[in-house]
Amino acid sequence: MRKIVTKVVVAAGLLCTGKVVAQSVPVEDFGHLLNDALFFSDKYVTPATDAAIYQSVSGWVNSNKNTDLWDVSFGLHTNIFFTPKSDRTLTIYNSDFTFFQLEQGTQATVPTALGDKKQVYLTGMLGDDEVRLETPQGINMETVAYPYLQGSLGLGFGTALVIKYSPEVKLKKSKYQVYGLGLQHSISQYIKPLKNRNIYLSLLAAFSKEDVWFNFLDVQTDYGTLGISQINGLVDTWQFQLTASKVYGNWEPLATFMVTTSEVKYKVGGERGSIEDVIPVQQVVNDGLKEIYKTRVNYIGEAGVTFNKGNFNVQGILAFGKFVNTNVSVHYLIN
């Protein structure tokens, strides 16, 4: 983090105009303020982006049975994520910051993006002027449920194209969107003894993009607003999974093992701050956030069951690993 404060100060200094200097803007203090924003953004939003990975990779396989050419399915999914207590809070210390200090005490427990509405005040001096800031609230939801659409198209040779999409879903103090596509291929079609016993195996490779958005730091200063009132976590995930199932009449229990690799990026935004006329705060902070981009590798298990009746099926899925995520769907099949 100390490297970041140097970059922030240098960038701010380079971008200062004659007008700014005339106004005696304390550039170094601004650099320390933005450095604290970078520190807090990492701690605040990372639990939510880690959770978003589980939400995006669940429920891709609706059935392991062979898909014929031009078979089509349409489905409505509801994803239900349980926010773990350990990821709802973080502890901050005065020693964590270079600009802000806690208004009361030397340490405090505050919510992450997955946490509750508790807030504490931070204060700092920008030149001779005090800046007072409330820490951001979390979504204040122990379970997060949202709908999305999923469909598949048979391409022949036991292969299906799977597509999922959700419009932008507004949650409490946040928004979420996911979309992606994958290819599912039947392995059991090559192993006759498995087919004879109604046992099915398939491989899936999929790519999804998630965007999670939260209210962030509404910083007011005597030099203007900073324009970092929201933060986005942008997650690109590749997943590879093996799914096994066995059909018992109308029932098809499934078990899956998957490996996921996710590239996690962060971006601040919101209404343009008035300080942008003197220092490009959003650009400086977003450049600094590149220092904390992450790559996440997860090993996730999944268990579920599908009930088939005519052209309809209903499925329930439980994904587990670091987090627990459930997925319930209803599909209509055209073949």
C-alpha cells in the first residue's frame, strides 16, 4: 500500500493545474486520503466478489442425458446465497490508515459489502480543514436471492450450448448482473455399460462475467466531492466441471466437481466529483486499484436432483466449498 500512496501523490501532482496551485490544494494530503480509500476498497468489496464466483458457477447442468441436435430448453433460475458471518465484518485499526483516524477508539468492527448497516466515523485533516466520513454500509441480507434466465441448444454429437443471463438485479444498496455461455458434452455416450445402467457423465466448460455494485465512500471536502460513491467488482470466471448422474424413473440425482479460475478487478465511480476539475480522482483511484486485482482458484462441489415430468423439469442444486450456494430452477424442454 505504501507504493500506492507514492503513485497517487505523483499522479495528483502531475495533474495539478495552475488553478489548483493557486488554491493551495494540499496534494500530499489528498494522496494519503486516496491511499486510504484504496486500502478500504480492497477489504470492503473482496468478500462480495469471492461470493459472486459461487453464484455464477452454480446450476449450469440441468440434466446429464444426451442432447440431440436442435433440442432446446428454456429455464428460470433463482439463486440463493447464504452470506457467512465470517465475511460480513472486518476490523479496522488506526494504524491501517495514513489520512483517516477513527473518531472514537483505536479499532472498530465495520461491515464488508456483505455485512449489516453499522457505521463508524473516520476523520482526517485536509490542510486546515476536517474531513468527516461514515464507513459504507453492507447489503444487510443474510440470504441473497435473485433470478436469472438460462437456456440450452443441442448442437449434435452429445454437445449442447448453454447460455445464462440476468438483467441488472437491484438488491439492498447494491446491484448484481451475470451472463455467460458454456459447452456441455456427454462422455457416457461413448461408454455403453454406463448408458445401459442409466448412468450419465458429462464435461462442461463455461465462461461467465459478473458485475457487483455497491454504495461506497461519499467523501465531502472543502475542495469538492471526490466522486467515489460507488464501487464495482468485475469478475471473469472460467469453470471446468465433471458431472455424474443416474436416472431413476422421473428422478435424476447429480453430483459435480468443478475447478474455477477467476480474474477479479475493481472500479470506483458514481456521480462525477466536483474535485475532478482539479484532480482526476476516479482515474487516480482506479489506476491504484490495479495493484489489488486478484486471481482466484476455487474447487467446488455440487449436489442436486432433477425431477422430470413431460417437457418440464424442476431442479434443486447445492454448491459448497468456502461458501454455500443454492439454486432452484424450472425448465421447459423442446425436442
